[in-house]
Amino acid sequence: MLESKEKKALITGAGKGIGRSIALALAKEGVHVGLVARSAADLEQLAGSISNDYPVKAVYATADVAIRSEVEKAYSSIKNHQSAIGWCPTTDRYQPVQEVENDRLLYRRYFLLRFYS
């Protein structure tokens, strides 16, 4: 599924639904995951399940996307634990983070879109 050598992904909305399913599917493929959502309890449970069931690292951070400082803090926290984040899964394709990370406006658009979806 992924073409990245790093095999690290940031999944927003990971606490429930599609985001949770994406996180589990990527972990099953051997991808280290950074999980973001509003519910710490949901993220803690998911990260524990992933760490117990798959040989990958799962780290998480909570954020309310309506608060820019929380979004930036969550991204920084996960990036610090995962080193380089290789991919941000989207609904239509995998977007390499490197393409948007240096363009602040584009990066913010992509990152906030992932939180809202």
C-alpha cells in the first residue's frame, strides 16, 4: 500500500470510525502510526491495542482542531516521538508530508482538513 521506506504515518480522527480503521490497517502492514483525535481515552486504548497486536510504535496526541495551538502542539509531539512522519493518509490518496511541510499555508490546509474529516 505505501511506497515509503520510512513507513510512518500520521492519522487524524484516529479515535473512531474510518480514522481508527486506517490506523489499524496501517499498523497491520507494519507502519508506525501517530494518532490524533480529541478523546485521550480512545487514543490510549487504540495505541495500546496496536502496540500489543503489531510490531510497530503507536504514539498519540489529543487536539481540538478549532484551536490552532493544539493542532501545532499535537503535530510537534507526534513528530518528536516518530522522528520523520512519512505519510498523511487522506480519503483519496496518501500525501507525502515533505511536499506540504515547507509550504505553511498548504501544510495548514492539509493538516486541518485531516482533523475535520
